[in-house]
Amino acid sequence: MIDEGLGSRSLTANEPATNAALSTVNVRDAVPAAGVTEILSLAEELSRIGAAGSQIARAIESVTGLRAGEVQVLAAVAGGASHPRAIADVTGQVPEAAEVTVEGLEERGLIGRHAHDADPAGEPALMHVSVAGQAVLEQVEAVRIRLADALVSSLGTERARELRSTLTAVADLVEQPALP
């Protein structure tokens, strides 16, 4: 349980939350500090954005027949990752999972294999995007562009600019090595 062994003293809104104080706080009885409601509201909105992202992924899947992870692998290969370890690094997968995804894409004719120029045995161990795979990536991009166009059209120019500015600020903060 989250507050096992934390004692029974409650934290009030006027009391600073130090590590020492937290060791004796019953978390369930703690009074939220100022701003917690705003933070929780923001977290809810971020969840809604995540759900919208899932809807976009389903739209792309319905057009292309590919799951989001497969599109990521295909895009990684198109971006120059030609070995399962490199694909795994780009997509955040383990190399074995990347290899399984590559094999599935290869069976569908979306990825081909070729040998490295320096390989005397000519073993086709490296991947490249096939013509069919490139067509799928173009479909994915077209869907994204149409969705972005619909969003901008719905929001209007000024609100779309504000949204882009806000998203850029959030991305900049999240991309920093450590959040405060």
C-alpha cells in the first residue's frame, strides 16, 4: 500500500512537504497544495492527447494495415537504420523484437535485404525499404498531413499557432536531460 508505515499525521496545505515530513504523512489524508488541481487537470488533458494519438495510429493502421510499431520500424529503415541493433536503437525496441518486426515487414514485401559491400560472403544481412514500403510510408505521411490540415482548419490560424507554440515549449522541456 502506498502509505504503509508512513504514520498517521496529515499534511496541511500550509505545511512544507519535506522528505522528513513525508516520512510521517498519511498520503491518503494529505491536503493538496495549491496548484494540484491545475496539475491534475493538465495530466487529464495530456491523457486526452494521448488518446487522440491512439486514434491517429488506428487511422494510419486502417489505411496501411500496419501497426504503429511496424510503421516506426519501416521509418527507421527508411531513415538509414539497416541492422536490427540500429533499428532497435531508433525505435526503442530490443534487437530481437526489431528483427521479428523486420521479418514480418519483409514477408509483406515492404523491406528487402542486401549484403554490405565489404562482406566477401555477400550475406544479405542489411535492410532497405522496398518500393512498396516507400509507398506505405508516403500513405502514412499523407494521412498525417490530412489530419494536421483538419486540425488547423478546425482551430483557425491563431489558435493553431498558439497550440504549436505550446507543444514546442512542452517538447523542449521534456527533451531536456532531467525535468526539475
